[in-house]
Amino acid sequence: MMPVHRRGLPVIWVSLVIALALTLVPLPDWARALWPAWVTLAVIYWSLATPQSFGLIQAWLAGLLLDAASAGVLGQHALAMVLMAWVAQRFHLQIRPFPVWQQALVLVPLLAAYEFVLYWLSGLMGLTGPVWAWPAALTGALLWPLTFTLLRLVRQRFSVA
């Protein structure tokens, strides 16, 4: 029999793959700057909702999957994703009691930090990163209530603990 905290991993990974598909939707450049980091939103949700089931290793693997799928520098998204998951897990007891709209306000600096880490790592490697990626942090926070609600329904429907 599978331990209780491991039963939900397939459901979590399916949601991450769906978030990856949303991230990779081809968009024009002006829309790409506003498109939220769906995988990051999903990682933050699972880190807040089930820190005992979704850890830093899963966040790192999700980041590597995003690196491989986006043909980016291997490890760039993985490092940023682990940092976001660590912050979310570290403060999950303080963030979870907030209403969803207040959680969205907390996510603005968290998502901006994610974009900054990607931009900083691109700069360290001599690559020109997208300077206009910052609006994606605002869009991600605005879409947090929708993301939270959908993933919460999935978590309840499939009894992910």
C-alpha cells in the first residue's frame, strides 16, 4: 500500500504537465510578456497546499522539465523554481490562512523574484534576457485566484493530501 503522502504525486505531476503546456503556448512577443509562469504558479500552489507531498526535489524536476521543454539553459528554471518552492514551503503556515486575494498580493514579489533570478542567470551567462518579463509577475498574481481555485478542486476531487 502506498503511503498517504505519495498517493497524490501522479495528480500533482499531471497538473504540472498541463501547466507546462500552458507555458509553451505560442504567443506573439507582446502577449508573451504578459503570459504568467504557469508552472511556477502550480509549484507554488502545491508547495503551499501540500508541503509534505511536494518538496524541493519535485520543484527542481519541474524546473528541469521546463528548461528542457523551452530549450533554455539547463538548470536555470530549476534553480529559480527551487527557490520559489523553498520560500512557499518556509512560509506556508503564514500564507495559507490569508484569503486568496491577499495570497495574490504576496505572490507579486515572489513571482517578481522568480523573474529576477531568471534574468540574473541569463546575464551571468552573457545572454540577453527578456527585460519585459516583469509584467508576467503581475499577471500571475491576478490569475492566482483562478489557479488556486482550479488546483484546489483537483486536490479535493482526488484527495491529494
